[in-house]
Amino acid sequence: MTHPVGSLTAYVDGALELAEQAEVESHLAQCATCRTERDRLAGAIALLARLPPTPAPSATFEQRFYARLAAQKEEARQRRGFLDRIAWRWLAPGLAGVAATVGVVLYTGEQRRADEAFLAEHIDLFESYEAVASVGAVESAEDVQVVAHLDDLGAKP
């Protein structure tokens, strides 16, 4: 059995079932650390038992308590404005989601416009894409000149 740290308080209180109590006792017979902890808990419980009992609340305590609570709630409600009454903890995650969605939509729209502008500026290259792709890798300036004149070569019979 491992150290029964979680069961020691119940053991000292006498709240364990017989089987578990026997397991704890057999462990305590072999483990000085757990015996020290048991003695410490028993001493604390003995000190608490010597405390005087708590006084009973007055007969009007509950009535005064709830009246004061209601007054504080009303005072807080009057101090708050309309925006303070909205449940921000529920609304904030939704607003954050909407803001993130709007940001993504705007970003992708800007990216699409940038792609379209690039395509418009370099339309001549994209028109001869098949010819350029069929050549393979363009590695030198001489290759670039060959690709630039592909249209001329393909147009002549």
C-alpha cells in the first residue's frame, strides 16, 4: 500500500470502513512518516475540539442579512448603465469571433486584389505560359531570350 495520506484524517475521525481501517493500521505499523502525520492531525483535531462553540446567530440575523443583500443589489443596479448590464462575458467571445472573421475576409480580399494586379501587369507572360512551361527550367539570361522569342518561332510556318 502507498502512503494513505488522503485517508489519515478519516482514520483519525474514525470514519473509515473496517477493511480500509485495517489497511491504514498495517501501514502505520511500518511507516514512521505516516505515524507522525497521524499524530499531527490528531493534535490539530484535539485543539479544534477545545475551542468554544460558535454563538448562534440572533433571531433577526437572516432577515437583516437578506434585506442588506437586496439593498446592495439595488444600489449596484442603479449605478450601472445599459452597457454595464449586458453580459460582456458572453458577448465578448462572439465579438472577437466576428472581428477575426472580418479580418480574414478583408485580408483575403486584399490578397486577391494584389494577385489580380500582378496578373494584369504580367499578362504577357501568362499568355505564353504553356510555351514557357514546356521549355522547362530557365537557368540563364540566354534561356530567357529564347523564351521571349518563342511566340515568334511558333507563329512562323
